[in-house]
Amino acid sequence: MADDPLSSDAREYWPTCPHSDLNPSRDAPQRETHGVSLKNYIRFLLDCPNPLAFGMALMLASSLGQTYFIAIFGVSLRSEFGLTDGSLGALYAGATVISALTLSRVGRWIDRTTVPRFTVAVVSMLALGCLTMYLCTGPVSLVVAFFLLRLCGQGLMVHTALTATARTFSVNRGTAISIVALGLPLGEAILPSLTVFAILTLGWRNTWMLVGSGLLLLVLLSLRLLSEPRKVKEDRVRTRMEEAREQSPQRPMPASGETSLWRDRRFQLSMPAILASPFISTGFFFHQVRLASEMRWSMAWVATAFVAYAVARVAGMIAAGPLIDRFAASRVLPVVLIPQMIALLLVAMLGGDWVAIPYFALFGITSALVNVLATALWVEIFGPNRLASVRASVEAMNVLATGASPLLLGLLIDAGVALAHQALACAMYCLLASALAYRLASESKGVAPSVSYTHL
């Protein structure tokens, strides 16, 4: 499918990547999709280091707005402002809901400017969120800080990284997204221990300034990876785009607008599966102390088992890209929730310390697959021209789901519903969502995997 003039920004900054559909050379060789081997991943990184490193930097910096990072400061915030677990959770959920409603609008602005300018704007707002947390004096300013961190961290940083990557790569799009997404587990691996150490030595306020400044500086430095534009004549590009449109069949495109998006059958069939992992994972991880108590796991054993989550997530991200490139995202979607469903059934029906390892590992696999698959799926269904608006709406729902799940599961716990029983209900939901995704795959048999592309 031919590219759109709105994404000429990407063509300017990464015009020579052999895997990109933005390469203006007609004579560029067709590239085969890579396998899962480390050698092929290294070759892929050497072919297109700049856009991949840029995307990974943004994904790493998104940690500032992720639940796992903010939760590290939970004890300090409750002690400083005299909050209970419930009141702090309510403030966090409220800020998350507001950020989700804002994200669906703000995320589309990436279509109206360049990637560097949009990135600078997001970095500036995220820096303001870190500063607000540093200067926080009470619940009101805490909500403002949560809002900025959630909107610009988990929301817009991830949105910018994945949108830019998906638009840049046509060949091996799934592989590119899987590499960029590795920035998330990288942050999960290195930031918690460093942050805890910094809180003990510098205090929680200074830690926000230190970690925030370091990550945001990394993003600003990564902008230097965007090389100066090459001279590609505008009329020549437009001519090639017109020729490609005439030679390529156009996929059906629903009417523009958020309302039409939610009425699209393909969107309706895919969203239950896309939202299942972030909702379930965030809720169970937020209440992992309660789960450990029910399962009779020590917190030391939980911390050890969490390593399995990180390792499985990295492995899943590495494997997900080539799978999507080979089979197409819509065909992979029906199976991505199976690992998480098995993990939930283990918690619901079995006991013992050994369950913790497969529980966390299987959660990590599903989380990785969904993170990589979602963006590639929207490109398959709606095309690159609508990617920003679709991703903005989906990311808003994702943020809303991750904010609502701790509150909902907590209310059920207060009502006497054990997490083991909730796990069984969530497993049944995963089965239903997978069945709907199978309907989508059956209706998308004509969708080709991203192993070939049209040269501009």
C-alpha cells in the first residue's frame, strides 16, 4: 500500500533503510523476512540502526509513566501526604482516566507535525510531570503529576515510538516493532533497583529529578539519530505514489472519525483480545501482595519469579516480530492470550511455590506478543494513513484499562472475592476474546504478511 504525504517526515529522516517502504530507490532489492536467530536480528539492527535506537529510547523513557515505576514511590507518597492504599489508588485511577480521555485527541497531532517536533513536545510535558512530582505538596498537585506522567509517559511516548516505527517499516514491520518494544523490559530490568537505591540515598523527590532528567536527556540525544533530510524531489515522490496507487488494489477503508472506528466490525472483534492482557496483568500485578498471600508465596520468592516474567517477555518480543511478518498479525491474534489463560488457570486450580514461575513466565509471553502485535494489526486493518488516529484511540483505552483494573479487582477483593476466583473468570474472558479474534482471522484470509512491499 502506498504511503501518504502526511508521513513524508519519516521519508526525510530515514530514506535509505533497505527494510523501509520510504526508500525512494526503485532498484532497491526485495528483502526476505528474517528468521528469529540472533544473527538475523543483529543484521537487521545494522541495516537500520537509527530508527530502531530512536524507538527504543522512547520506549525506555516511557517507564516514567508506567505503573511498575510509579508504584516504587507508593510508600513514600502515602507517608508524605497521609494517604491510605485506597485513597492513593483512587487518585491514581482518576488521573489515569483523565489522561486516557485526553490521549485519544492529543495522539492524533503527530499527523500534523514532524516526529522530532512531536517528540520534543512530549518530552517537555513529561519533564513538567517530573518537576510537578518533585514540587508536589498535596493530593491536588499529586493528581496533576500523575496525569502528566500517565499521559506523556505510558501514553504519548509509547504512541510516538510505535507509530513512527510502523510507518517507517513495511518489510519486517513486526520485527522492527519487537526490537523497539525491548525498551520496555530494559527499563523494567534496570530501573527498579536503581530507583530504590536512589530513594534510600537521595530521597524520593530528588530521585524523580535524577531519573527523570536522565531518561529525558536520553530521548533528546536520540533525536540526533534523525539525520539531515536527503534531497528527494517532491514531484518525483508524488508521481511514484500515484503510480503505486494505480497499480495496487486499495483495501476497504471505513469513513474517518472516531465514531466510525468503534463501529468497524474488525475493530470490535480485535479489541477484546488487545485489551485483555494490559487489564488482567496490571490488576494482578498491582495486587500481587494479596495474590502471594493467597498462594502462600513469600515476597522474596515473588521477586525471584518475576525474573521469569522479564526473561519470557524479552524472548516473546524477539519471537513475535518474525511470527507476525510470516503469518500476519490478524492470524496470530487468536493465540496470543493462550499463555495468559493457562497462567490464570494454574492460579485458580493449583497451588504451591512452583506455580509462580510458569505464572509469571506465561504472563510475560502474552504481554510481549500483544505489545508487538497491536500496532502491526492496525496497519493491516486500516493502513498507515490512519495509524496515528487509530493508535491514539486504542492507547487511550489501554491506559483506561490499566487504571481501572486495580480499582475493580480491589473492590472485588473487599467484597470477599478471592483472586483465585477472579483468575478463573479472567481465563474464561481470555477464551471468549480469543474466539472473537479467530472470527477476525477467518475474515482476514486475504491479508498478506509483511514480507513484500511496494517501492515508491
